[in-house]
Amino acid sequence: MTLNDLSSILFNAYILFTVILGVWSLLMSARNQSISGNFWGAVATISILAAIILGCGVIMFAQGLRPERPLIYFLYMVYLVIILPGLFTLMRGRDDRSAAMAFGLLCFFNAFTALSMLQRHVLGPWLPPA
């Protein structure tokens, strides 16, 4: 298995995990529940997963491999790494219904952003420069 394959598998896991996290947070919002520590752990996990995918991209870039649009790839990946912890910071750690709704909407936005990256071939294939 190459690093490119591993990155693709992890990115697919990121999309699925983001959708699941979005559904979970919208259910908490609909039930008027506060956000639990389990949810904050899942937010940290998904941010770490995005950082690992970005790390795979940096390693492949250092090896001389390039996607079609490397600048767009790195901009999107940095966004996916920082946006959920950034929302947590902006919300100042609130755990009420509106915070759950905000996280749910952001998770679905991230999932659609990631799907858009797949459809526009931003993720690869990683090839040597021509």
C-alpha cells in the first residue's frame, strides 16, 4: 500500500466521520441536550485525522509527488484541520443547543467540501512533475 492509497482511505474515513458527527450534533440539538465530553473527543479526533491526511500530503510533496493543484490541496487541508477547533474557540466552549446546531451545520459543510475535493480531483493522483 502506497502513501497515496493510505491518504485516500483516510480521506474517505474523514468524510464518513464528518457526516456521522454532523448527524450526532444535530440530534443533540433537536433533543435540546448539551454537548458531552464524548462529542468534544470526536471533534478532536476528526481534527487529528485531518492533520494526519495533511501530513501524508506534505510527505508525498517532499518526495517529489504533486497533485494537479498543490496550492488548492494544501489550502483546503489546512482549512479542514483548523475549522472545527476554530469554531470551538469562537463559541468559547459553549455546550448548549445553538452550539450543537453550529457544529452540525459546520460538519455537513465540511463533508460537502471534502466531497467537492474528491469530485474536482484536488486530492490526486499524486504524480511526479512532468
